[in-house]
Amino acid sequence: MPDGIRGRAMTDVTVFSFQSGNTWLHGLDVRVKLAALVLLTLSSIHIPPLKLTAMIAALLCLIKYLDLSFITVLKELRFFIVLLLIIFATRLLSASGVPVYSFGPIAISLDGILQGGVVCLRMLLVVLLGLILVASTRYSEIKRAVEWTLAPFPFIPKRRVATMIGLLLRFIPVIFNEAREIKDAQRSRAIEVRKNPVFRIVKLTVPLVRRTFLRAEKLALAMEARCYREVRTDPQFNFSKKDGLILAMLIVLSAAGLVF
């Protein structure tokens, strides 16, 4: 790949990359953000659909507050939305209950609609939480928080695990950019005109996986050539009263969602 294209792929910004800003979300302690991710994910397992919908609406407001375009978010999540539709259809057709609509051997029940909707809402909630975390937190801060979280476990190489997670997060926008470049190249060759969806998926997936592994190999060689070490000076935490108040509110809201 030419140097110009390679450099552009590293600098193109997607919604799954850090968005600089001065909001209170950017200034929030990263450990509080990780705690929010864990608490809200666990509480979503037991709360009813109405509360799940309210939580997703609140997360969409936070995404708008971070000045992220909803259209861009939908474009980046289009494959995930397709996955949600497949999961919804699977639960819709496999759940038992009194059918509300039937078409030959296919029966759709109210239980199937509710079960499929709840599963999709839970998965969407987790993805939106991760999106907000990545968009408002630098990769180095997430790496430092993971290292801090694993510190009590003596048999886990916390620095190595934190480095791996940090590199994984950095590679997410790179993968999106690689996929975009492959699709542009295929569009210029009229591959998208082919009616066979399996053919189009294979033609996208195979070069994407190949280019991703090549980029990872080049990165590993570059880190080795520069004598990269896991022991580095990481950002310091700044836990304030505001962070403590927000953490307490998250704990109370999560407990209330499970009880009521």
C-alpha cells in the first residue's frame, strides 16, 4: 500500500477512536468510566425492557453531548445492526408462546418479540457504553486503568495485558479504515454490483483479514526495532469529589434498577 494511503489510514478518525474535547466526560476518572461500564452492563441483565430503553436513550444523549454524528454512528454500526436483526429474527421464530401471527409453519409469538427485543437492547447498550468510553478516553488512560485493575492479581502479567488491550483499541479505527478503503476499491471495480451477498462478503473479509494481520506484523516489528518496553511512564489518576459522587450515583442507580 502506498505511504500516503497508509498514513491516511492511521490518521482517519472514526467514532470508535478518541475524540478530543473539554467535556465533563473527558475529565472523568477512567476508573469511574470502567466501573460504569461494568455496573450498567450487569444491571442490564435483570432490568425490564422499559428501563433498558430509557438507559439507551440516556446514552444517545451522551453521544450527542460528545458531538458525535448519529449518521456516522449508524454507518459505523451498520454491520452490528444487521447482526442484531439476525438475532432478533432467530429469537422471534424460536421462542414458544401463543402465536399472534402465523404464516404457514412460521409462527410469531409475543414472547418471541419481547425476548428478541430485550436481547438486542442489551447488546446495543453494551456497544454504546463502549463507544462512549473509547470516544471520551485516551488509549493510554484505558491502558493505565486496566493495569491498575489487574494489580491485585499477582499471577497475571498486568503490564502485558494492558499493552495488548491498548493496542487492540488502537487497531479498531485502523480496521474500519482498511475496510473502507477495500470497499472503495471494490466499488470502483463494480464488485458491489454482484447480486450474490456471500461473494461480496468473502471479497471484503479475506483482504481485510490479510491486511489487518500485515499491519499487526509491521507494528510488532517496529516495536521490536525500537526496543519497546512494557515499563513506561503512564498517566496519573486524578480522582476528585466529582468522580466519587458520580460513582456513588452509579452504584445507587444500578442497585435501584435491580431492586425496583
